[in-house]
Amino acid sequence: MVDVQGTVAEGFEAVRDAFAVNFARRGDTGAALAVHRDGHPVVDLWGGVRQPLAPDLPADADPPVEPWAADTTVMLRSATKGVAAAVPHLLHQRGLLDLDAPVGTYWPEFKANGKERALVRHLLSHRAGVPLLDRPLTAAEAVDGVTGPRAVAAQAPVWAPGTAHGYHPHTYGWLLGELVRRVTGRTLGTWFAEEVAAPLVGLELWLGLPASRVPGVARVVHAPVPERAPGRGLRVRAKPEVAAAYRDPESLTRRAFGAIALSAPGAEAAPGAGVAGAMDENHPAYLAGGLAGSAGVGTARALSAFYAALIGEVDGGRRLFTPATLAQARAQESGGPDRVLMVNTRFGLGYMLHSPASPMLGEGSFGHPGRGGSLAFADPGTGVSFAYVTSGMQRSVTSDPRAQALVRALRGCLTG
């Protein structure tokens, strides 16, 4: 039985129980969970084990295993997108960025190949039409700060920008990252660290992992899915047409998720390739690259506090979004069939919205899941923010049974 550590406020004990059940029955190996209500922490839990990154460990060596600690951090995968989206909103809030301006106003090279009418809001709402690259990038190219933005700027759209929506798994990070760099002269990760994380004292959340924080990061690993994951929620097994899209190397789905050709964890470098040739998503250099769509690193506690600051005051009165910016962020921009995910999705500006494809607390919730398990969101109606992170990646994209069990338990605590 996993020893669950941390605290829960009175009335939230069922959330702790559900967190423990995830280890016992749903295949979790190491994870953390945090919930804030009206800016105050009411759930702060962690449990299980982690494997340190250990990038120089020989391929045939068994990785060390350590207990998950209160300050263990982990890669957030696409839950990173909701963190990154706050930056253009805050730039707009300060009068530095027009969401209705063409992207080319700030980034002239982006106008190439029929994208001159793409607007800034199209980047945030997955309507830009560039979810893929004709040539996938290596991991080293993805994080060099130059190749990704150049490639996405030169890419011809697969639909006219603004006319449809389809999830941009990897290109989202280069789109937002280069836009912010053109507007501010700083990388998105640097701007976030200086203007968001620093004022929210103690926010252990990075879009570009500092070298000093590598020792505390949990390696993401594939965790087997139990034969029958108990509880309700979305099916674990994808619909046949969705599964076929992920298998087909020519499908829009497969090509979008394959925009970065990552090595498998532990893969050996090709002759003459050097360390970068073996770079996978657990490599410190990859996590340091500031990929704003998929490679943020943080704790559940920090991620929940971040969302709490979007909807209200935390940390002695600090609030990030004005009411107008909050309304802007979660107003639906895209809805219906998603050309990449092959299900109906709903997006605001940079945030997924509560829907059957990505259930959150309720109709007003907004946030972002991460492929494989993580989930973070805020619910203004209840004043609640939620963050679940895990190192045990399962085969989920927008809805993970472990996260959904926690959300159901939280909902019951609020309404019971």
C-alpha cells in the first residue's frame, strides 16, 4: 500500500481517498495532487516513487528509485500549454499585444505560404492551420530556439487559418514562444519566470528547467493500464477511428504528434550524433529548452497556485488576470470536430474548456490536460483550482481515469 503524504482540509478527505485508490487500482506509481479554494490550499498530497532523470546512466543499468517528496517536480507535457497561454494574455492586459492583429504584424516571416491572415487569437485557439511540420525536427533542433520557429513560419497551412480548428501538440510551443520573443525581446520562459513566477513567491514552475533544479525532477515513464480501471469517466480504449488515426503515419493526427522526432527513453545515439542524438523528453537539455507546448516542469502545488492566481487572489493578494482578461481567456473560440484529436473539443484562448472530451469540474472550468495523465484547471464559479501531476504516463490524451477519479471526488466534496 502506498503511503500517501501531505494534508487535506476538513471536508476534502474523499479526495485523499481517491488519490490513494489511484495507486492501488489505477496503476499510478508516483504522483502529486493540489487543490486551492479561494486562493487557499485545501489539498496538498503526494505519494509513490520517482526515478531521477540520471541522463548519464548506462543503458543496461537499473535506474535508482526514490520516494516522491514534497518538492518533487515532473514534466507536465501539454498541461504546459495552459501555463504558457497566460503570457500573451498578460501582454494584452498590459497593452503590448493585440489578439486581433495578424501574427505577421509582430513576426513578418510568419506570413509565408498563405498565413498572412492568421491572427494572434488563432495561435491560441488551435485555428492557425499549422499543427504539423513537413519535416519533423530532432529533439536538439526542437530546443535550439531557432529551427522550430523558422520551420513553423515557413510551413504551409493544412487549412486556411481561422476556418477550422485542430490541436497543435508541438507547434503551439514555437508559435507562442516566437510571438512573445518578438513582442518582448525575451523568451516566453524568461518572461514567465520574471513576471509571473517571481512575484508569486515560491512558485516551482518553469518553462525552461534551470540546471540547478534537475536533481529534483521525476523521470516520466510508461505505466501499464490496469485491465479494468474502475470508476466512471471516459473510456480508456479509444474509438476505432481515433485509434486508426494514431496508427496511420500519414494521418494528420500522427504527423501533428510527430512534429518532434523524439528518441525513445534510453536510446543510444547514432554514430557521430553526440549526446543530442539520444535526447528524449527526460533529457535535462530537452527540459531546459523552454518548449511552451509540452515540456514545462513543476509541482502540483505550484500549478494549482498558478491557476488560483488566474481567478483570484493568492500569496498575500497577488492576482494575475483582471476580470476582463479572465472572461477573454475562457470564452469559447473553437468548438466541434477537432481535425487532429478526432473528437469534439472546446477551446478558449489557450485553454481547453470543460467538455465530454476533457471533463473538468463544471461548465465554467478552463485549463489543460497533459498527454499521459496530468491535468490542471480553474473553476471560477466555485473559486477552485486543481492540479494533478504524475510520472506514470498512461495512454490518455485529453482525459485520464486517474485524474477524472480525483475530479469526481472533489466535485462530491463541494456539492455533498
